[in-house]
Amino acid sequence: MNKKTAGALDGIKIIDMTSVVFGPLATQMLGDLGADVIKVESPEGDMLRLVLPAKSPGMGAAFIGINRNKRSIVLDLKTAEGREELLELLTDADVFISSIRPAALARLSLAPDQLRALNPKLITVAAVGFGSDGPYADKPAYDDSVQSVSGMASLAMMQNPDNPPAYAPTIIADKLGGVTAAHAVMTALFHRERTGQAQHVEVPMFETLASFLMVEHMAAATFEDEPESFGYKRMLVPHRRPVQTKDGFITLLPYTNAQWARFFKSVGRDEMLDHPWVTNMNERSLNIGGIYDMVAQIAPERTTAEWITLMEEADIPAMPVRRLKDLPNDPHLAATGFFQKIEHPTEGALWTTKPSVKYSATPARHDILPVPKLGEHSDDILKKKKPD
């Protein structure tokens, strides 16, 4: 690999039998940290390869976004030869992560206990839709279905009973699952490093998203004999939204008593300085829609730039609303080199983003290996395992 500095996971071998977004995002994060990620694909390839837009067949933009720093091998697990080649890869691997449902893995003789007999140090990871100890265990799962059943889609209805349920306009269940799976792999590796013990890890997308939502939305239900009063009011009032300025939109976010006092002082509304909504956080929480509505009525008095300057002087959080197409010109992202233009050996010039976490000793890198074509490394990988 093209490495100037060894990553934190240098020398860790991961066999990745995941597809679409959930698992591949996790393994990309691990590959960014230096792990040798071998992406096992069927002869048809990961279905995400076919999702447009694309410059050439099998290399869709979404696939490119979550499959860097990996090597691709094609194995047909429907054949005895393909299964044997996979088992051979697993004999000296550190991690095997799969998004194939556990029952199907068992039919292929790839259940965790069977693999641990082959390689006692192998950490096995199941990236699944639903936990194996519940009645949904064998159901197929995609992001939209998990958003529905987790309560995510219902948040729009909690904001306004007249609203229909709505998906978040991003694949949040898949992506949150991927981040959680990467964390889970790191935890299992750390445990093995300390104890020598490998283990099986299950990362269910449904429970992960539901737990994520409950951080704030458990709310009053936390204290009830029968939990039913879910929903964090501040997040659900319809007034919680970017506000319109004279020339655009902005998020103005006073939060503490002192910030709210400085906000009203800065806009010449001194009569609000002694108001309970400003001086008493409980009163403000009970009337959060009303105070947000006041901000919305005041916001059109100034341009977005004027608000930014005024709020910086008052030390109050404020940020303009950016469109996705504005982000390459965002001054902070430009200064940090967030967007990177790279040359791909088959796809030409591509834009990507660099890892967001900074490590002073073991930096994460986006450019260890380019996104692989289907089966690009099959021969190289199998040569290492088979005698001449």
C-alpha cells in the first residue's frame, strides 16, 4: 500500500462481505485507518455499483463514496471452490464482517462458531437489520423501512399532527449503522489485544437508530411507570427551523439565559431582558415555540451577513444556511482541505472528502487505495494464498 505513515490499524486484515451502505461505510472507515480491507463480491458485484450517476459501468458515485481503501475479490459462494477460497482468506484474518443474514451464513457453513474453529482469533461481525433475539430477526431491512419502524419517520407527525410521516432525506439508518459498526470492530479489536479473546459482534440497524433517537426523545417517558410521553419538545416545535433574513436564511441559536439576554440586547428589545422566557430556562422550554417565533419575526430586519457579524459580537451561535453545492466554497471547509480532487486509474478526476477525525500519530487517509473495479485484486489476493 502507498503509505507514508502507518495507520492505527496497519496490519489488521478485514474480510468484508457487506454491500450497499451499512457495512461498506464501516469498512471504509477502517480502511482509512490503515486496515487491509478485502471486499468480497459476488460475480454480479455490490448492487450499489449500478446506482447512477456513473462515468463507467459498475462505478457509480455512491459506490465510489464508500469503497475507497479496499481491495476487491470476486468469489462465487454458490460453488465449493468459492467457499474454499473464502475460508482460506479467513484463516489469517482478524475480522470477518458480513451483511448476509445469519441463517444464510449458517447454510454456507460460515456461522461464527464454525469460523472460530477455523481461526480462533477471528472477530466475526454481523451487520444486520434487526437483532437476532427478536421476532424481526429474519426480516429484510433497508434504510426506509428502518426509519419507519424506529419512529424516525413519525417525528414529522409529532411536529404537526397534520403532517404525514416522512423519511429524513438521507440514508441515516444505514450511515449511523456503519459508524456504529466501525466503533464495534475497534472495540472488539481492543478487547482481543488486551485479553487474546475473539468474539462475535452483532450490529442491528433498527436498535441502533431507535437508541439514537431516544437520547433526547425518551423525554418524560423516562420517569413514567408505563413509558408513553415521548418527544423532546424543543426538537419538535414547528418554529424550530432556519429563519428568513433580508436576503437568505440563517440559524440563530441563543441557548443559555445569558445568550438570550445578549440576543435581545443586541436587537434593541430591552423589554425582554427580565422576561421569564429569558431568565428562566424552564419557562423558556415550556414556551419554546413562542420565543422561536419572536426570532423569526426579527430576522428579516437584517441581511445574513449583518446577522453573522452581530451574533459574533454577542458570542451567540449563528450560521448561514448552505446548499450542498455551496459547500466547496465554504471558507472553513476550503481552509481544512475537506474536498479533495484525486486521480482514479480508470475513472479519471474525482472529488472525494478526506476523513474528518484527526490523529496526531496515526493519521487517517483517503488515498491509500483507489476505489476498486469489480474483482480488480482477485488474482493478486489468490496468488498469495495458493502455491505456484
